Amino acid sequence: MMSSEEVLRLTVAALMSRSGERQGDLAAGIGQSQAQVSRKQSGRQHWSLDDVDLLAAHYRLHALDVLAGPTHAVGVLHGVLPSLQAAAGGSLFSARVGAPGPALALVLEEPAVQESADRDPSGPAAQTARAACHPAPRPVSAPVPLAAPVVSSGPPCVLCGQPATDEVDGFPQHLAAEDCAAAVAAASTHAAPAIAVPAPPQGSPPTPPVTPALPPVAPAPPPVAGPAHAAVPSVPAVAPALAGVAPGPAESNPVGSAPVPPAPAPTAPAALRRKGAPGYASSTLVDQITGRVHDVLQEAGGDLAAAEAALIKLAIPDVMALLKLSRVGGRYEHSEFPPTHDILSKKSQKGSDDIWEGRPKWRNANLLAAARNGAQVQVTALDMNAAYLSAFKAWLPIGKLVEDTSGVHDPKKAGVHLITPAAWDHTDLPNPLGNRMEPGELWVSESTLRLLLDCARKGLADPPVIHRSFVSGATESLLEKLRRALAETRRTALAENDELTVAYVKSMYSKFVSTIGESAANRELRRPDWMHIIRAKAFVNLWLKAYRAHHAGLEVVAISGTDELHVAGDWRSVFPEGRDLNEVKEKDTYILGGKR
């Protein structure tokens, strides 16, 4: 059986799905960040009762509607359950789960009496409570015969929870509100038949009336000004009853009445349970990162500078441990120390191997010439965020590289390739190969080859000629869990102004890329092919940003390194501004040909 918080998370997911919202929309509506909503929906943080009030105000529901489960909440959201009130003969909640018994009403409405009963079990207050729990038997007349209701069979309707034989968009659902009303009325009549109770015998003392514990609740209170959590009061004391908890001794039925079975816990349709709004990243990996920061900061006595220095020293072993943890349960077992070919080996201690990564360093010659002739161009230097972290999403070979001389690129494999690139004739766009000026053959990594083939599909150049390849079976998601965990931790840290965690995450992903080649600092992995592919993918991402700017009508002035793009024009209409991975930030502005 699901816990109350699991039902609440399922309810939030169902309400988001039915209202067409994403986590960012919900976060803006309740005054929280998207990262906070993501953590609460993934179970890494708890939804509080204040959050329930905020959710209720956002969806214009009562807090009890939100706590009653996804089926009930979706029904009230679409205005179906309010129309069932008359058919059910009472409030929404009494029709769905039954009103609380007299003893529960006594506890809810008379806390002082209950406290007195606790202090003196033999006192009048305790006797009153016991009388409420176990009333004296009363004569009961024969029940009024009822016609047996016709109960259809089928999966539960997403609006009223009763069996439905039709489907709408793949969900079991009645086709009209009247059908829902009839199904609920029939089910409630079948579950709790009316019992005719005669008046007490003449001369007996009158039975004092019991005040109802729950008044009828309006399903959709209008929005009010002020804080959202003050709009709808929360009644946490009755939440277990709304979730379908069986009545306890305090809610026993009077002797002689027909037994009423407890209402089942509300469940969501199978499709909603499958979707379920999973967390963006593995909570285990995120907790490892945040836990390390917390422990190191505590050991440093709160000294941020000392904690940052310690975390940077731990970055390499920590990121390698995260990589191994992220591969638990993976489909592929990658090779950690495969044989290295000569083209991937350094020729000297400070030299390099034969792989060309395509590092760009390009200036728009036409704009520079116009600036020398007196033209004034306002230029903005844009900075790409976490370029190497974004490059983790690259096609990486899984096993050792095997030679292939077919000259045909297999998209399901990855490695390094000996090619002859085609000529590049575009003066307003940088060459995908960067600033390489030498003609002829060259070795490139998988990322560069895929970019050249993509340019050929766009009609920008001819496809390259592939002479030889060293490849292996590949996947684009080998580092995906690690990338998501680092990205989610970084996003949360930025939202909370936690620059210590941001520096730690940056040190992990940057040192991962720089040490997985031939480095003595990393003894856990030696994959120079991965290093070249990831570094080249960072250059590819920068080139794709330049192409996007050019295609949108901006003038590309320059690109440099892995993260610097200079453009002229309204760049905010093309790129979102911010510090997230899919955003850019303004680094500098200057007049082309003038002083910065």
C-alpha cells in the first residue's frame, strides 16, 4: 500500500498532466524553484502541509481534495465531482469516503474534553467518550428493500473512480458527467443502504445530537489576494480518513446498523502510474555529491576557502566513484584500459597524439575589413555554460577499438577516423575543422566526423572521404546518468547561491575530461579516445551555436575555444539568457574596430 506522500506525489503528477503543466509552470505557480519541485516529486524532499495549501490554491481546489488522491483531485479539477454532490446526497468527501463517526467528531470538536478524559479515565469526560464510542443498542426496524444496482465491470474511471467501459485518450473514463453521477450514486447506494430507524421509546431521555465533524466543503474556492498558503485552510487531522484508512474503534458503527465497508484508497490509472514524473537525476548520485560538500565543509569548520581547496583535491577520485556508481545496472560494461593504438599515444612527454579535435579560433574577415573602413558594429561576447559537462552527451565507444577499412560510417559505432575533408567556402561561418590550414588527410574523432556529415546533409559542403577507422560499438548515454547528476546538482546550487558546490562540480567534470587520457593523476580509467571525443564535442556544440545564430539572422563575428561566441544583433531573441546548460550569459560588449 502506498504511503500518503506517495499518493500526494501521484496526485501532483496527475494534476500536472491533466492541466498540461510542466514542473517549471507548477514551480512558478506555487512560488518555488523548478529544482525544489523536482526534488519533492522524486522523493528527495518531502511535500509539507504548507505545500499542500499552495498546491490547492494553485489548482483552485480545497486542500482535502489534493490529499484525497489523484482520481478525486482530477475529477474536482474538471468540475465533474461537484455535479455529483446532489446524486451522492451529501458533501463530496462524505460521498467518497464516509463521514467520521461520533467519537471522532467528539475528539475533533472537544479537545478539552478529550484531555480531561486522558487525565481521569474514570471521570465524566471519559464516560462521555466511551458512550460515544459504544452507544447503547437501539431497536431497529427492518431495512427498506432496495433494488439491486447494476454495477458495470471495467477499469476505474479517472474522474469518478467507478468502473468504466469506455476510454478517452487511453484512459478509462465515462463519456458524460451524467454517467459519472449515475455510477457514483449506484455505488454509494449499494455500499451503504438506507436503514429506517424508529423514534426512541416514549419516556426515554432524548439523545443529544452530535455536531457533524466535517461541514460540506466547496470544491473550488475562488482565488484570494495575499499569500497562497493562507487561501485554503488545511485540516491534517482527517487526512488519513480521506486516504481510505479503515475506521478505528472510535468510528465503530452503531449496534444493529448495516456494516459499511471502508472506502478503498484512491488509485491512479495505470498510465499515470507509469509516467509518474520521475526525478531528473538519480537521487543517489546527487546525495553523494551534496553529502561530500557537507562533510568537507563541516571538517573545515565552515571555512569556505579551505573547503573548496579540499574538494578540488578530491575531485578526481570522487568523479570516478560517481562514474562507477552511475554504471550500476547499465546495459553495457565498458573497457577501462583497452589497448591504445599509436595514433592515440603521445609522441613525447609534452607532445600530442595524431587526433585533430577541431578547436576553433575564427574571426569574420568581412566584418573586420568593414570595421577598418569605418563601419561601427556593436558586438556581444557570449559565454557558454559548462561546455565540457554538456559535451558528456556524446557517442562513446564501449570496448576496444577495432580497425575498419570499409570507408562507410556506421552510426551505431564510434571511434577515430582518417578522413579527407571537403573544401569549406563559407566566409560568414567558421570552418567545422577549426583553424586547421594544412590540406590533406587527418585523423579526427567521432564528434568531428558526425559534424562534417551533418554539414553535408545541410548542403553546406560535400561529405568527407573516410579512409580508415578504429571503432567499437557505441552509445550516446554512457555518461548520461553522471551528466544529469552533475547538471542537477549545479542547477540547484546556482538557485541557492551555493558557489562552493558549483566550484566542486566544475572541478569534477573538467578534471574528468583532462585526466582520462594519458594522465598519472587518474589511475581508474585510460580512454584517450573518450577524451578526444568529449573535447571535440564541446567544439561541435560551440559551432552549432554559431550556426544557429547565423541561421536566425545574427552576424557571427568570432568564436574561440570551447565557450566563447561573439555575435552582432539581438541575441536574446535566439538564445535564452542564464547560467543553465541550455542558456548563455553575456561576457562583454564592444564596438568592432574600437576599444573594449
